[in-house]
Amino acid sequence: MNGKEIYQNWMDAWNKDISFLNQITDENCVVHQARTDGKDSGSTKGLNALKDVIESAKDYFENVKMSLVVEPIEDGNYVSARWNFKGVYNGKMEEAKAERGKLVSFDGTDIFYIENNKIKEYWVSSDVIDFMNQLEVF
């Protein structure tokens, strides 16, 4: 499986079934992410770390749809892509003043380090300011 195929499995984990992660995640996978919920992204490793990225995002949204803005780019063991997140806010974020049912959309970039056809490290950078503005946190 090449990096682009692994990235497609990542998108399928978001949009179809989180079990797609089972075949593409290294048992020691490390996530590097500045989180809005205060959790330490490095405290969990492997499959649970990647599942937490998806599940924690879906805690606040319904009808989540991830789509590509820039198709995956491969360079050696690295694959990167630009994505767009869309979801309907469910009203459960304490600090947010946005109305339940608001459609939220923001972009981000993923970088994966792939080893032996598995995601070994994951860096995610998203437009948190845009995200928080839409949720009326600021």
C-alpha cells in the first residue's frame, strides 16, 4: 500500500468507518497535535491515538464530512494532504456560544510518517482560529 492509499484509508476512517484505521496504524504511532480540549496528544499511542483524533472531533459535531482540498503528496516515507472538515455543531462545547445546528467548516493539513505500510507518526495542523470563531468561542 502506498502513502496515497494509506491516506485514502484515513479519509475513509473519518467518512465511513473508523475501523479503516486498524490496517494502517503502527502500534506505536505518535500523534502531534495542539488540542482545543487541553488533552496531551502524546499521552496515547497507536490505534487509540488516531481513533481519539477522530472521536474527539466528532464529540462536538454531527454529519461530519472530510474532503480533500489538495490531494496527497508523497515524498519518501512522508505523505501530506490539505483537507476540509464540515460538520453540524451539536451544542456540546461549553465555551461555545454558537447555536446548535450551525454548519462549521474549516481547513487543515496532515503529515504522516509511514513505515512498513503503517502510520508511525502523525502531525496535524488546523485553522483553529477559524474553527473557534465559527463556534463563537472568542
